Amino acid sequence: MLEVRSLGKDRGRGLVATAPIPAHSILAIVLPDISVLYSAFAGSRCACCYAAKPPSEDAQGGGWFVCPTCDQFILCPECWAMLPANEATPKPKEDWIRSLSKPAGELYDAKRRWVRVSMAAHPLSCAWYNELPAAVRAPGQDTDLLRFCLSYGARVGQVGDTALATSIAVLDPNTETQSASTAQFCNSFAHKIVRTFSSASSHAAAVRSDAAEKGAEGSTLASTTSSTPSSSSRYAVEAGHLRDVLLRVQCNSLGFPFTSEETVGWSLQETLCMVNHSCNPSLSIICAEDSTEREGILTYMMGNEKAREIQSSADPSEEGIVEKLHPLLRGCMALKALRNIAMGEELTLSYLDLEQLGDSVEERSRELSERYRFLCVCSRCQQQRKTS
């Protein structure tokens, strides 16, 4: 139903509907290509699905994995169970998910890879992070961009996550429209990261070697991903490459959990980041586990007929399918149609909070200009400019 197309010089690339899309339909359910939690949440939310750790749980209680070296990486019991060393044999839950539908099985595979590559990269990014002075890592310090760079460097430069590098490279860095201050910041930050971590330190090398040989809390790097880190523990991403990644972050990142609740972090996702802005959008990004979107999520995952059967069933086992799928859907992004969309129509999102700024074209224009460096010419903006 979706296709990336060139929309001309003024619009660049965008996502277009390849078939008519009914209102309220779910068009896609995807995981981020990479995400990072804000510092205030990194020690209390799962790094892969963003589930909040219950306050009553102790450091390693209740099946939660908490990195023993830093306080910036934890995994919930469901994500922790997806690592090879922790998977049950036989695998009744995985078998049940695969029996539901092809989309369910594909989403399970994607999430398992997401968890494994995140865990594979963490020992090295953690070692780099802990080389920094305690003052930099102290509570209250904003380290999300720093941790993003370390995670990206570990995944692309060491674990060999070429899929991540490719997905981010597809996004437009908008180098011609970025402000001079933004471009200077990205360049300076990238060079500082590379200068600081490109020389292998004894601490990083020891942590990487120990993790590779003995495993980190029951999960070896070799078993959590099909690729293993290189023999060197240096930061292997070049400064120019990292600068361009940071420029893409500036104009493409998506806050999550994609609801009106408090934003706990941000992410990049190749398909969703291709969607252009409109103040009269045809799409919204929602949390896939949102209980109010049950019908649309079921239809996407299982097809119209099976979804209707489940919705109308009095069988408790059928009724519980959504609840059983909740851990799989948690942390996933879903694209929802806000209205009927015609075949060939460009799909759009609002980059702004329209509940707050919907009535003021001046405020929306100012926000878009400062943050994204463009002027919106959607039908809503044009009409409001005529009457303002």
C-alpha cells in the first residue's frame, strides 16, 4: 500500500499510497531502526520496548536485566527472553505467534533481531560510555545524543549492522537547508566523539574481550547476533559519516511513545521518516499496543476475516489474543490513516502538536522554520494565511 516516490524538486521524496486506503486503517507496524531513551528514563525503561520497570523491582529482580556496569541499559523480561541463551526449548510462544499470521511471524523475527543486536552492541558502547568522567555521566546530565552516537558506532563499526547504516543513509540530511549553527554543532560533536573513542583504551578492550569470551550476564556477543565485533575496540565510524548521521537526526528523528503522554526518547525509522509534513495530515503515528486501536491492529496482523471473527467471538481464548500479542507490539510504531486516502495520494504526517498550534498559522510556520527549515504550503496553511 506504500511506496517511496520522488515528488519533484520542491517536495523531494515522500510516501505515496499505491491503493485506496480506508479511514482508520493500519498501514504498517514497524520497529525503529535505532532509538535512544532520554537520560531521565534510560535507567527505568526497557531499551528495546520502553516498558517501565516497576518501582518495586530491585536491580535484578522480576526477570529484568539491568546492566551491571552502567545505569543506562535495561531489558524487560519479555525482551530478555528473546536472547538465545534465555530462549525456552521448545518455543510454544514463538510457535503460537507464527501460527497466527505471516505479519505476526515477521514482526516477531524483527523484534528478536532488534533485541539481539541491541544487546550485542551494548558491552562496547557501555565500555566507551564509562571511560568518560563521572561528571559527564552524573544524574541530570543530558546524554541521549552521546549514547546514540556510541550505540550507532558499536552497531555499525563493530557488530557489523549494515542494515542500520543503510536505512539511515537513505534519509535526507537536508544539508542545504540546515542552519549554520546546526551544521557546526553536528560537525563539532561528531569529531569530538571520534577523537575521544577512536583510540582503543585498555578498559574498552578488556570489556569487549570479556563480553565476547564469557558473555554479558548469560548472553555472549556471538550468540546475540549473526555478526561478531571486530578484533579492535576503537570507534570505527569516521567523523564525516557520523556528522551526516547527526544531520539526519536533526530533521528526521521521531519522539516516542507516539502519544500525547510524556515523550521518553527518540528514534529513526526509514519508512516513517520518509513521510512529509502537512498541517492537514492523512496519517498519524500511534503505539501499536494501544488498546483503543485494537480493531485496526488485529486487521493488519491477521486480515479482515480473522479479525472480525475474533472481535465477535465469545471464546475466551480468541478474546485473549490481543493481550497475548501485547508484549510483541510494545515499542512498535503503527501508521494509521486519519481519513480515506486515494490511490496515488501523498501520505503526510504532522510534525507539530496540532492540538496546541492548529489555530495559529504564524506559530506553526515559526516552529517549522526553526526546527525543520521549511515553510508549509498545505491547504490548511494557505487558507489561514488568506484570512489572517
